[in-house]
Amino acid sequence: MKRKLLFLALFLTAIQPLMADEGMWLPALISQRIADMQAKGFKLSAEDVYSVNQASLKDAVVLFGGGCTGEIVSDEGLLFTNHHCGYSYIQRHSSVEHDYLKDGFWAMNRKEELPNPGLSVSFLERMEDVTGQVLKGYDSSMSEAQRDSVVRANSAVLTRAATAEGKGLRASVEALYYGNQYFLFVFRVYRDVRLVGAPPSSIGKFGGDTDNWMWPRHTGDFSIFRVYADKDNNPADYSEDNVPYRPKKSFKISRAGVKEGDFTFVYGCPGSTKEYAVSEDVRYVSELSDPQKIALRTLRLDNIKKYMDQSQAVRIQYSSKAANVSNAWKKWQGEAKGIDKNKTVAVKRDYERRFAEWAKGTRYEGLVERLNGLFERRHPYYLAYEYYSETARAIELLSFASNIRNTLGNAQAKANAAESFFKDYFRPIDEENFAALMDAFGKNLPEEFQPEYYKTKMAQFGSAEAWASYVFDNTLFIDKDKVLALKESDEGIVLTDPAFEMYNAFYRWYYDDLRPIINELSPEIELAYRDYMQGQMDFEKDKTFYPDANLTLRVAYGHVEGYTPSDGVYYYPVSTLKGIIEKDDPNIFDYDIPQRLRDIYAEGGHEDQPVCFLATNHTSGGNSGSPVINADGNLIGINFDRVWEGTMSDIVFDPEICRNISLDIRYLLFCIEHIGGATYLFDEMEFVD
Ligand code: ARG
Ligand code: ASP
């Protein structure tokens, strides 16, 4: 018996390093995890990961734009991120004459780098627990609204003080654990960021939406930028006089490669997760929200695809839009399935039963029941709200009409808005989307939740198609010259335009009918969630809780590992160029590789060129572009995706199935050399092998 126990203990410690890679940890508190990280192979210290006193890895990681991550890889501000993170910027520089999306782009010297107005990167200066300061003046007799104003006022004082120095500083106070804790984040934001290189989409988006969220994967999902600063290394608007930013820290690049079991560390900005949600919240996602939104997006994607297949011009116009629509569409499918397969709703209900039992006689008594009840009340309204955003808000013309109305007094802003809208607008897609979405709206949303405006229009025109024709034939917003000719005094014309009128009617419905009820329930839900979060921590004293993602910088560590997606199948964790050639097919858009890549392969010697790898890091949307670091703290890859069967990791992390997908850094180097011929970039990188 004793021997058995001993064996069990040994067995458990032996498998432990392979388990529990769940978690996205706060860098400032990494000292609490560092022993575990080191036990799993990491060789650096907590101070190497995050420090405010000395240069640390965090100084080489940035929030790229509004929702991706990037990393600095040279002393001259060179930055890597994903192709899909740079995509909209590459697209804006593209036209049929010079199509950088299709052909790739390579600056051959600094002068050729392309500026990107509106793009910025944010370096984290420091983060700090400010819970006490944020809650100063609050006492538990206050209402949620009063608490909110206390939090807001105190946060404003803190962020103002933190950014007093100016020089591109931005600060925000973020709630963690549903507001049981608050952290101040101070960033330095650089706003002159130039495009240096991007592979053709047939490499950077190889596999397209077909392979998106899937393994085996062969996407060369990278793009290269450079951060510029003024001569004092401070943030500045774009100027020819700016100079490459000199970072406190940049990543060294390892060409040693990865193998199964190797330690991996993803340093980046995951956007949003809800790991501690109640069962009703999860049930809503997997049984109502995901399936309905998937169906609505299928309608749009079918229309878009039909026209993209017919015309190269439309393909350029809608490539970025289609990728956006398709990305969440596919993720939701994996997520709903994953929740279903893991029986997460049932598991949560069981947990809640035990929690409720334990909570009897404590201040948590009745809490979880109440929280579930609140969600039940909110669901129909929230679903209607999601219908609003996936239908009326998805008709391009309507949003454009509203944008133009807001710029009536500003001719330049109006001209800019019109310019960028018409550059990428194709009426048949939008008109058919209108008809399909408005048709589905009436069929799927219970009648008592439909706005009167909708019912009147459908009665008037008889069908969504006829209604669409009427709007598109009679709106002025379809005509660029008419839009440009609008004057400030033309507000009356805008207000009676059928496109604007419809935009406005749906907006009023959301604003007057849905929002008040959703908003009325929100503070109650927030308060209950805050208590429930604390309750779970008290209930499971021995468990370490990491805060849900909120686009703040996090550490996720794990190791390279394959997985079994279904019975009888095992996926190896590494893909190679050989697999690209196996998929290559000139007749399939997503798999049609550049001739150059075929030629290089034919020369021989590149069969085993690594392309992507899988690991067990807990990542989310926003982690795209994140540096993947080895045990020595050197760059081995760029994170860009997760496997489809594991996309429920935003709600429930299954260590058997959840895998992040990274680009092997050696494929990036291969592309710079063989596809871009931009090997001059190697001179500024530092390699360790
Ligand atoms: N699934 C990845 C992420 O969520 C990549 C998305 C871009 N690629 C695409 N084919 N849409 O961002
Ligand atoms: N592809 C995602 C991103 O853009 C990453 C993920 O969801 O795993 O951030």
C-alpha cells in the first residue's frame, strides 16, 4: 500500500510539469510563478521578465495598434508582428497597380519604409496595484453607481498624475478579478511606425480562412515594422526627421529550433476571457449567441465570397473585411463545440451546487443562484442587441451614412471618410447582405423583440429584397459626388435619406428599448460577479486564480506539444515546408503559393524547413504577434493562432486540447532571405544559436 502511494506520488510529480499550463499571469506578480516556471525549464529570473528598475523582457514587448502584440528585435526599433496584424495597413498601401497584399512588400532601405497614419505601439512602463487608492472613499453601504463614481474619480487622479510628464505617456486603471483588484498601467505610445516588410499573402495568409484556427498549419503569418522616435528617443508624430527608436531591450533570436517538450513562454496582450463565468452565462454563449451569430455571418460570407471569386478588384476590396467576418465566425464554431464536448455547462452547474452548499450561512448564500437568474433575465435583450450588431450594424451603407452625418461640418473629414469608404465598397455585396440579414432578422428574432420600424418596412415592401432595392436606389450615400457635395446646411436631406433613416431607426431601437434594460441589469451583474469571484477564491483556498484577460500584458508559459483532436488521431507539433508543397494547388486560392517558393523547394535541401509549431500556452485574441520565447529568454517564434478544437479556452481551458499556434522564427528568416531578398535586415538582429 505504501509503495503504491509512493508510486502514485512520484507519478503525479512526474506528470505535473506537463499539466496545468492554464493561466495568463501578471508580469508584475511573476515572482509568484517563477519557481514553477523554473521547475519547468525557464532559466531567467523574475526581474529578467519584469522590472521597473532595469531593462527587462517587458521592454521589448508592445501592444501593436489596438488589439495585437509585437516585439522589438533590434537596437534600431525593428518590430515583428503577424501578417494579419499588419494586414489593414498593408492593404491601405495596396492598389491594383502595386498590390502589396498579393506581391508582398520589402523596403530595401530606410527611405523606402512606409508610414502608417493612425498606427501606434505602446510600451508598458510600469504596472502597479492601486486597489487601495482606487477604492478610497468607498464603503460597502454605497450603491454600485456610487462605487463607480468613486472608482472613476480616483482613477482619473491616478492616471493624470502618472502621465503628468507628457512625452507620449498614456495611463489607465484596469479592473482585475471583476473589480476585486485594480492595477494602474502606464504606457509610452509611439505613433510613427513604418512598414518594413511583408511576405505575399500567399505566404503570410497561406491557407487563408480555410486553414485559419486549424492544425496542421503552414502560414507565414508575419510582417515587419520599425518604430521611429524624435531625436531624443521620445514619441513623435510622423516626420522625415524622426530616427529609429532605441529600445531599452530587444529580443535576441534563436535559430536552435524547437522540439516536443521544450519550454515556451508567450509574452503578450490577451484581449478577453471569462474563465470564472456562471453556467447560464456559458450556456448563453454556446447554445444561443454563438450558433445564431454563426448563421448570420454565414449569409454575409456567402455573398462576399461569391463576388470575390469573380473579380480581383473586389478581392482586394473585401479581403480584409472578409477575414474579419470569417475569423470570429469560425472561432465561435470551435468554441461552441468545445464547450459542448467538455460539458462545461453541466460541470459549472455541478460546481455551483457545491458552491451553494458551502455558501450557506456565509455572505455568499444565494449568490450564484441570483447571478444565474440575472443572466436568464438579460438573455433575450442581449440576444436582440447582438442581432442589432450582426445585422443592421453590418450593413456598410448604413454606418457610412451615420459617419457622414457626423462629419457634415468638417469638409476634410467628410472627404476622407468618403474616400476610404468608396475605395473598398462594392454595392452588390452590401445590397445582398442587406436583403439576407433583414430577412433572417424577421425569421429568427422573436416578434416581440422586433422594432416597429422593421415590421412597418417589411409590411410596406413585402420582402427584405424589395426593401433593400428601395433603399439602395434612393439613397444619396451610394453616390460619391453627392456625398462630397453635402454641406453643413444639408442635415435635413441626410435625416430623410432612406439609409440614414434606417440606421437611425435601428439605433433608436437599441438605444431606447434594449440598452436601458441591459444597463439596468449590468450593475447588478457586475456586483454579483465581483462577489462571486471573491467567493470562488474563498471556496477554493488552495487554487491559484489568474485574472481574466483584459488586453493587459500577460505571461503564459507552457511547452511544445502535439494533441489528439479526435479518437485515433494525433497531431505532431511541428510543420515544415514539405507540408506547404503538399497543400500547394494553383487552382485553390488559399493554397496557391508564389512560384518563387516552388522553385526554391525544387532546388532541394529545404524539405525540413520548419514553418509552425504547437504549444500549450494559454493565449487569446490579442496574443497575435506575441513573442514566443525559449527557456533562455530568446525569440523562437511569433504566436498567431489557436487550434480550432481548443478555442473554448476563453471560457474553459482543457490542457489536453488547447494549443497555441506559432510561426517558427526560422521560417520568417527564410522568407526574408529567399522571398524578400532583404537580408540587410539580418545585420541589425542579434542571433544566438
Ligand atoms: N485566427 C487568428 C486570430 O484570431 C488569425 C486571424 C487572421 N486570419 C484570417 N484568415 N482571418 O486572429
Ligand atoms: N489570432 C488571434 C489574435 O489575433 C490569437 C488567438 O485568438 O489565439 O490575437
